[in-house]
Amino acid sequence: MTVAGLPEHDPKFDGLLTQVDPDNVLAVHAALRRQADDMYVGLINAQTSLQIGRCGGDPISADAQVAFNSKLTDVLDLHWRHQMEVDEAAALLRLTALHYGHTDDDIAHALAAQDRRG
């Protein structure tokens, strides 16, 4: 779907764009922006604290450490990809809000209102 005035975007966001209009785009953007930011902070914290150490000096502990940390990395990678998708959706909604005639101040006020509800 192409919306006049908006940059090309991934078709996976078409469903989202069909659900927003000038009346709700600020609230939807604010909700997704906050979600993306919260996910980012959580993932940074997880990335720095989720490491499995060796349980002992035996050879199995070393292999287990590598296997567990590899699995944790896979899980974090999956969540990072989701965070990036939510971040991309929020960025597209910001552009959509501007396209609908909202200003940067309108967007900032909606974000502040979301934070107060928070």
C-alpha cells in the first residue's frame, strides 16, 4: 500500500497503516514509541546480565556454558528483531502523523501524555 507523501515502507506495516487516521495516529504512535523504548532498555539490561558462567571446573561445565549462552543469544536476537520492528513501526507512524498535518509539538505532547499514563 502506498500512502501519498510517505516513504516506501515494508508491506508488513500495511495493516497498521489502515488502522490509523488523523484522530488516533498520535496515540498509536506514542504507544508504540514507548513500547519500543521500553523493550530497548529491557534488552540492554538483559544483554549485559544474562550470561551463564561455568558451574565447575569439569569439561561438561565448559560445554554447558557455551550451549546455554548460545541459546540465550538466540533468544535475545529474536527479541532484538521484534524491538527493531516495533521501532520501525513507531518511526513510520511519526511520519504518518506529520503527513496528516500534526506537528512535532503535537507528537511531543502525545508522547508526554503517554508517559504520564504510563
